[in-house]
Amino acid sequence: MAGITHLHDYPELYIESVSDDAWENYIKQMSIPGTWCDHLIIQAVANAFNCVIHTTESNANSLQATIITPALQQEIQHTIFIGYINDLYYVSTVTHSNSQNINRLKYLKRKYSVSEYDKESILGKRRAKRLAKRTANYKKKLSEESADKKQERLAKRRANYKKQASQQPVKERQEKLIDSPIHEQTQAKSNIDMFHKSNIYKVYQCSVCQEAWPVKYRPRIANQYQCSRCTNDKQQPKKFSKENDMIPSLVPSQLAGLTQVEEMLIARALPIMRVYIKPGGQRGYSGHCINLPQNVGELAHSLPRYPKDLSVIVVKMKGKDNSFKDVTVRRQNVADALHWLINNNPYYKDIIINDSLNSLPLHGVPQDLLSIETENLENSEASEPDLGPQNEEDSL
């Protein structure tokens, strides 16, 4: 009744808020015992007792709360929590200082301070916990199931499947598929939706292996995201981590852009294998390759190598410009690469730069590379057609 009394004493504060009924009828209706309060009565109660009222939606999925404060705030001593449904207020609680409401108030504080992302995370953990519990119970039930019970359960499942399949005649299903366009069929719609959902993702970089992965959910901390491969790796250090020397550093400018022959000139060891150029320009190798451990200290002590010592054969065409990009050598690039390796690579610290460097061309093909000249076939029609791989082992 404190709210009704305040309405009587200070009608100028509330009369403009009642527009759909006369002021006297509103006072009379709200004075009937058992009538639920509306927002105007709640405001009058806050003004009468000089207290703050927190209203809580009865719907458990609602996050929003409403705080009602008195019009003339003085020294506030009370806080009241009440609930409401469909704009009608009910279930008034006792004051904030009562010890019976401490747990409830802590719950409300956590509920209204949690963000949307945290709420989804909490609900997801609860769903996962319930699912794990149901799965464990189901597996336990299956493990205790006898062979006869298992056969009986599978028979019931097959019978239910046949029953559901037989409810719609085969002819009717076929006519439905034939008459309706393919984009209106249920299976086609499901596949289309699945395809569009698969394209909704964000790319995050793993903080362990430094690889970028498409992710359909938002990590809690983006700069600490770990891919599933690194998360499932329980060893220390992790297999693809920096601590395991699995993060390659950037290629220095002195070593970037070297041609195939330039790399061979500064290499301390030259592996022997069959390398060929693919149609797309990539290099590949075929056959067997055996890697044997060697003492690097017993290999080349003086670099660069002489071009004539390289296992490279250049095939030249008569009457054509034989400027091959892969066999081009630039003296300054070779010198810069060797100096960088000697200063930064521990396996090159004892290397001596020999006089072979001065014999290299400034920019061109070394003259002492092994080469073969072939006849220039001017008539392209006379050339034999490309029949593809001649042996079964050459085909993929």
C-alpha cells in the first residue's frame, strides 16, 4: 500500500504516465488486494522508501535486468530484488543485508556481468558434460549387454528403419523427385546449406606451430590460439614448436634468389639424384635416394667450386640464344652468400674462399660448364609428337 499512498500524495509525478484510463479508475483498480504491480507502482515504492529496486526477468534465458532508482535520491540504505513476467511484477524478496539472499545475489551479479561469449562458453561446457555423461552411460550399458540383447536391439533398429521407409511408397518418392526441381529437393537443400556453412570461418594462426588454420568458432584469446594438432600433442616440447626447432627462420637476402648452379657452387656436399623440371616449372626427382650420415668437417674446405666440377650438362640448340636462367651465375651474389655463411653458419666458419670466385662471370653462363649442342629443328611439324610416358613406372 506504500506505493498507492505515494500516488495519492504526489499525483503530479505519475498522472502523465496514465494515458489509457482515468487517474481515479487506475488508483481504484490498483488498490484492490491481489492486484499485480506494474512499473508505475514499482517506481512509487522506490520513491516512497528511497530504495533501489532490481527487477529480474523470470525467463532464464534473459540477460537484461532493470534498475529502478528513486526520483529524489538521498542516503540509500536498501536494495530490493523482485521478478517480473509480461510487464507485471511479483515475488518481492527481502532486503540486500539478509543473509538468506547472499547466494541469490551473488548468482544475479554473475548472471548480469557475464558476456554473450562467456555465456555460450559456459552453456557449451554444460552441454559437453551432459553429453559425455550420457555417452559414458550408453557405453557402459553396451558393455554390459549380452549377445542376445544386442541382436534383439539391432533387429528392432532395422525394423524401425524399414517401417519408416515403407510409410512413403517408393513410386511416390520417385515422382516427387522427378517433378520437383533439383534445388527444391530436401537432400539438395541440405547439401547446399552444408556447402555454404563450410565457407563460414575465420583464419587464426597457431601460437605453437605458427600455421594458419580455418576455424568456425571464435577463440577466447586470439593471440593464444592453438590448433587441434598442437593441442592434442601432450609432449614437451611440442613436436612442431619453436622449442623443437621446427619454426624455420626467414631466408636472408644473401641466400634468397640464388640460381641452381649458384647454390651448387657454394654447397659443401652435393647429393646425387635424378632431378627433372616439371611442366609447371617445379623441380622433382625420381628413383631411390639414400641419406647417409657424414662428417661435414671432412667435406669441402675451399669454396666456391669450379664450374667444371659440377655435375651439370647444358643442352644447347644451334642458332638460338642459349641464355638459361637456371645456369646463370652472378659473381657478386656468390661472394655475398659465402661471406654470410662463413659469418653465420657454424659449418662454414672454417671455409676458405679460393681463386675460383674470380673466374666466375659477372652475370652469365660459365664457359667451362659441360655442354652439348644439338641440331636446330626449324620445322616444328617434323618433330615427333609427345606420346607421354613410355614406361609404366613413369606414369602417376
